[in-house]
Amino acid sequence: MWLLRFVPKKTKIDFVRVRWIGFIFTAVTILATIGSLAVQGLNLGIDFTGGVLVEVRKEEGSVDIAQMRETVGSLGFGEVAIQSYAGGELCAATADSCVLIRVMPEGGIAGKEQETVTKIREALGAGYAFDRVEAVGPKVSDELFNDGVIATILAVLMIAVYVAFRFEWQFGIAAVVATGHDVFVTLGLFTLLQMDFNLTSVAALLTLAGYSINDTVVVFDRIRENRRKYKKMPLSEVINLSTNETLSRTIMTSLTTAIAIIPIVFLGGPALFGFSVAILFGIVIGTYSSIYVAAAILLYLPPISGMTPDEDAAARAAARP
Amino acid sequence: MIALICIVATIFALPNFLPQSARDALADFLPPNTMNLGLDLSGGSYLLLEVETEVAVKDRLESMRGDLRKRMREEGIGFSSFQVGTDTISFRLIDLAQLDAARTAIGDLIGGNFGSAAEFTLQISDSGDAVLTLTEAARAAIASGAVDQSIEIVRRRIDELGTREPTIQRQGANRILVQVPGLSDPERLKALLGKTAKLEFRFIDESMDVTAALQLGPPPGSEVLPSEEMGPDGQPFQFLVQKEVIVAGDRLTGAQQGFDERNRPAVLFSFDTVGARRFGDATRENVNRLFAIVLDGVVITAPRINEPILTGSGQITGSFTVESANDLAILLRAGALPAPITIEESRTVGAELGADSIVAGTNAAIAGFALVVVLMLLVYGLFGIFANIALILNLIIIVGIMTALQSTLTLPGIAGIVLTMGMAVDANVLIFERMREEVAQGRSVISAVDAGYNRAMSAIIDANLTTLLAVLILFQLGSGPVRGFAVTLGIGITVSMFTAIMVTRLFVIYWLWGRKPKALPI
């Protein structure tokens, strides 16, 4: 039977030697993320800012956005964002029939979110279906934000502790750096594209933290196995050998998960779009980081017990400016 | 064993795929439940309420102050500068000779005998300064009681609206989570929940003009309250009302919307016996005086007592519409909240959008499933078929467990199931890749299969446990849709360890046994 293979049977890519390409790529993505976070920050959703979000659909015909802007603007809420959006089947029937209205708490509505919703309903009048209405008070949004940050950091740390416990502490550090890298760079995707960052986005980041470590674990597992097998082999060669040996499964596991999630990107509707894009992006980044971040970091950490230290590699690393 | 698990799961999962008519026809011994749909799929409202428990604490302190004053007057103990703080009541004894008498009197009042803990602690200095402090335990008990009572009142108010199957649960120390499926216009519910509904019948203080009271300050024992009606200047009318309450809303036995003699909407009410007697006495002794019906500090109406009202029933008229009269009747029937409630968070999804999401989620899931199945078949052939059968079993078991546990399926939850499909076959990928490797090293078929399962195991367990760790944290963090995602992904991954490893191994062993192959088709 003919079977499909994405990776040749035996690869001999010298990952360790070309690691500087990886380092440059990693440095660029991280700098871009930091820069974008500093300049434009995250496009926080109302889960984290508080405020009001309403998705309305005109039951017949399309919405005159300029007029709606005037109607809602005259209510005196200050900062109001109004835009049409393409939703699922419901909105597809007529062009521009779905509109998203978002009122920021800076408009003086903090603590008065519920009244704001009522006023918008009254101002728009009949003929509109309110598909989604969310009003989040300042207390809840602050809590959600703090909880989200704590949960993400906690997840990365717990995974690192688990890996350190299962392997050795050097692997734990490499795992925390790799997982943190994946989460951070995915955050970069959110800030660069100014995608709406809400609770579901945090869910995507946490899932990613748990999943992107999988490839790393597979490589680490093989490094551990190979180091018992070839006691004399220098670390850089063990890493190279292990990465090559596991390459086909690293790619296959990422591929199966990626193709499962792709339909959600296109068919899942706006509520799941950011979530699925983030996970898809994270899967790709996670595969890359298992090889170029996690395994490479092992080279620069104190030697793993029972393994021949790779003095050569360390010396070369030190010599590089 | 494996077969048994699969059969049980199928029985639980089955109703989800049958139309209602077929479900009704199912035999009685089969579980008829389907999965619980989250509000984002069924449509409905999610409200997070916060009870202002400090108001309940304040009320307790105020009532204690009343008891204290009364008691000390009875005992003839002189006092001055009474003050109520956030959790203290303080005053000063005028005559230091009464120190011991005051101790005994207050000690009686705050109790703490017979093994029950006292609500207050008392400190009196030698200079006569007395401070009663509410204990931390009592404070917590009052707050907790207020939340419990609020949950009960909220439940009654929602039930009055006739909505189906609301979920009302306590969250944290002072919050209440309300979920009402199918309610797409929660504005009326929010208006109903936001009102304390503290109804009081009091006399109007006619000893002073309202404008004079506003300028000079109200006489002791009275206060100025706004009216519900607006004056010509766009500001509400003001009334000077006595603080003393004749009868309060807790003495009502019934309230309903009706019409007054001029056919305007009104609320008809009746008192219990105690309330009826008090109201009767008060009206008999005060014919021709004005009294006020006060709701949450606002005067609804201020009629004149034309004759004693001894029947124990009456009507409230005001600027009502039929709906607002009906709402007030609901509030009065359900009772007053022990403390005000604020709505901290509300999320509503329309039923149409929910239905749309179900279609979108299902389509995405089917497409994802098809892609995974085809990929596994192309890459691993026969073994891919084994993995695909295990994947289908995995899905059936997830649905079965979720139905049996009645956990909630949300839109992100569907994404969780899709993600599970991708992750579940990962275990098979690891196993099959390992087999390929072992075969490449020249091992026999049986030992390659054996090595594939054994050696891949530790990586599979590590990989799944790390994902479960993240899911666990997510479950703690999230509510509603996000929690639904954590639930499906968590169940999915756990089940996948069973199906992807045990089930496929079973197939592979049977295949080895039956065919005795010379080479692995992998």
C-alpha cells in the first residue's frame, strides 16, 4: 500500500549548526512583539476593559451606519465604536445588515452598563434583532484581567515544573522558555494584527501552552533516550540526532491538530475566529520552538548529569559576540 | 471491558442524535437526556449579581442601636453621642456611677450566653466611652445570610416571570450567578432584579412645609424624600415623611395588578393579620392625615386617609402603566431584598444567533473530523483506519460522558471537541512513527508493535498531562463558554488516552493474531 510521507525516512539536518538562523528569527519576532505591545498595545475586548458590546441585526434591509452613528452618538456615551461585520449565516442574507456597537467605559458609563444597554435599545427602536448583548462592569473586568494574567503565568510555570520533575531541571528551564516564547509570540499576533483580545483569547493561549509543550516533550524524551544509548556522544550531536529522529512525528502531530482546527477558522463564525487563528498560529510556532528554542537552550545550560558536556559548542557560543 | 465502556457510552450518547419524536419513543430503561446546551448555543441571558452585603451589616447595626437606646432608657441609664461606624456602635455614659448597670444591661442585650457566640464585643473605658464592635464571625454570618436570602428572593422574582429552568447559584462570597435560557430580552428581568423593593407605609410630616424643611433641615424623626412624579421644573416633587414605619412590605400576603375606580392601573394588596391590625389602628387614629407609600426611598403616592381602613387590603395608585403595576406586584409578592443588588455583568445571546452557532460549530467539527480521518488514512493506511475507529469511539464517549454528567456544551466547547480530535490521533502518530522506526531498524513485526506502544507511552502521557494541567487552570479561570471549552477538552484528552492507546492496540493485536503478517503495512 502506498502511504503518504511528509518527511523523508532519514533526515540529517544539522539543526544545531544552523541554530543562529533560528536565533535571529526568534529575536525578530520577540522584538516585534515587544515593540507592538509598547506602541499599540493589545486590542482589549470588553471582558477586560468593561463597557458595553451589542451586536444588532436589521431584520430587513441593510443598516445606514452613518445614521446609526448619529443616533447612538446623540445618547452622549462619549467613545462609541460602530462597525458592520460579517457574521455567520444570519448576517449573510443581506449585506451590511449586522452591526457591532461598542461603548467604552471612558464615556462615563462605568458602573452604568445596564442602563446604557437599555438606552441603546430604546434609541434604535423596532426592526432590530439583538443577537448579542454584553455589559461588563469595572469590577468584573479588572478581576477577569488579573485572573487571566495569573492563569497564563501559572500554566507556563506548572508545565515547566512538571517537565523538570519528569526530566531534569535543565529541561524544565528549556520548557518554560519555549512555552513562554510560544505564548508571547502568539500575543504578538494579537497586538500586531490588533485582533480582539478577550477571555476566549486567554483560553487559546492556555491551550497553546499545554499543547505546544507536546512536541518539546517528544524531542526531550528522545534526547533522554539517546543520551543513555550513546554515552560518549557530545550534547550537540545528541540534540541533532534526536531532533532528526523525531522530526516526522513532530510534524505529523502538529499537522493533525492544525488540520482539525483549520475548518473552525473558516466555518466557526466570528466568535471562534480569533481563538482558532491563535491556536493554529501557536501550533506552528510551537513546532518551531521545540526545535529552535527548547533544544537549543539545553546547549547553553549547565551540563545534564551523566552526559558528556559539549565544551566545543559552549566555547563557540562564548566566542560569538 | 473495552467493549462494555463503548456500549454504555453509546447508550448515553444516543439520544443526542435522535429527533425528539424518536427520543420520546425510547424504552424507559434508556437514559433520555441530551447534552445541556450553553447559553451561547441555546440563546439566553447570563447575569452576575453582587449583593451589597455591607448594607445588610449597616442595617443590623442600626437596629442594634435602636434596641440599645430603648434598653438604656428603660434602665434609666444616661448616655450621649451615639454613633454608628462601619462595624461599631459607640456612645458615652453620662454618669460613671452607672458603669456596672450599663455593662449588665448591654451584656444581656448582646447575649452570648448558653454557648452561643455573642454578635458584639463590648468595651467600656473608665472614662465612660463605650464601644460595641461587631465580631468578624457575626459580620460574615450577616453577609452570608443576606446573600442566601437574596438568592431566594431572586429565584421568586424570576419564577414570577415564567421563564423556563433558570439556574441561580451562589458565586464567591457575595455574588449570585443567574442563567436564564431562552430569555433574549433581559431588560425587564434586569429591571426587576435591580430593585430592592422595600415597601413602607409612613405618615407625612405635616408640621412643617417641605420647602422650609429643605432650607432649615427636617425636624428630628422625619426626612425629605423625592416623589416618583416629576414636577413642572423636571425635578421630582419632594415630601417630608416621618421616619417611623407604620407597616412594611414584609406584612403583605398578596399583591396583584388591577385597576382603580377610575380605571387606571393599580396594585391591589392585602396585609396579614398583624399588618392589618396595625394599619387599621393607625388609620383609625389618623383620619384626614396624609400618609405616604414609599418604595426604595421614593414616594410612590401620598393619599389622604378618608376613613379607617380595617379590611387589611388596599390599593396603590400612582403613575403606573399596566406593565409597571404588574412588575411592582411581582416585586411585592416576591419580597424585599435584604440588601441592594447591583448587576456587575450581563451577557445575552439571541436564540437565532445560538442556532446559527450550532450550525457553524457542527459544520466546522464535521470538516475537521473528515480532514483528520483522511490524513490518517493516507499516512498510515490500515493502522490509520484503526486510529480512525478509535477516534469515532472517542467522540461517542465524550458525548456520552457529557450527557451522563449533564455538563454544558458551549460554542468554544465544540472547538474543544474539534481540538481533541486533532490531539487524540497524536498518540497514534507517536505510536505508529515509533513502529516505523523500529521496523526500519530491522525488528520483527511483533516486537516493533510492542516497542511502538511501550516506548511511545511516556511521551504520550507527558504530552497529555501537560495539556490537562493547562485545561485545569482554564476550568478554574473561566465561566460559561470558556469553562465549557475546558470541560470538553479535558474529557476528550482523558478519553483519548483510553481510545488511542487501548482500543487501537486491541485492533492491532487481533490483526496480528488473525493475519500473522510478515511485514507492517506502515
